[in-house]
Amino acid sequence: MFEYPPVGFHFIASFEPFPDDFRFQEISGLDVEMEMETFTEGGQNRFSWQLPKRTRYSDITLKRGLLIGSEIISWCKDAMENFVFRPVNINIQLLNEKHESIQIWYVVNAIPKKWSVSNFNAQENSIVIESITLSYRFFNIIKI
């Protein structure tokens, strides 16, 4: 039996070493692409072959309101300032209306690549948003 497509606003992203630091408002970049190598066959001028080479995973970007005292930000700061990289695994869970996981993206060996804070503007009434960009080896999709 098929269910309706799930909504994209009910999710949790939990970093394995930081179980209490899991609330984000946006996650982007969960995609994988097959790199192709072009091969031109001698004597065949109508087309060229496209052969699979390797998979490539995009960087993941997580956004949320600035959280003072975050363990994740301390982890990012340690990498950026001290060049100490400690890869972590991340569970990104899509939830249903009962707050149950319906699918999990298990991200392997993520390291911080970029951390940024939104602009400060005295003419706007908005919260400060921090963005964390992560590089990683691969992800597995786990269907519940």
C-alpha cells in the first residue's frame, strides 16, 4: 500500500556525538550524482558513449537560529581554528504526523567545511540564522 508523499517540514538531524543538539530549520544538499566519462568510438561519428565513473555526493547545509553554547559549533570551531577534524555520523530523519521516522539518511564521516551567520540589520525584525556546511563520504538511505 502506498502512502501520500511525506511533508518536508517535519524532520530531525542528530549528530551521533551530540545527541541533544538536533533542531534545524532547513537541510539542503542531500543528493548524489553519477560522474560520467565520455568515450568516443573510432569510426562512429553519430554519438559518443557515456560510461559511469564514480558517484559524487554534494555538501550538506544545515540552517537554524543561532544557538549559543552549541556542541556542534564547538566541533566546527575546533576544525576551523585548530585544524582538528573529528568526522561524525549524522542521522537525518523524516518524520510522519505521529513523530515517527519514516526514512533516514545516514550520513557517514561528516566534517565541517563552512560556518556562517546571517547579516545583522537594525531595520529588520528577524532572528540570527547560522548555516553549517558539511562535507562527507557518502550517505545510506534507510527505509523504516
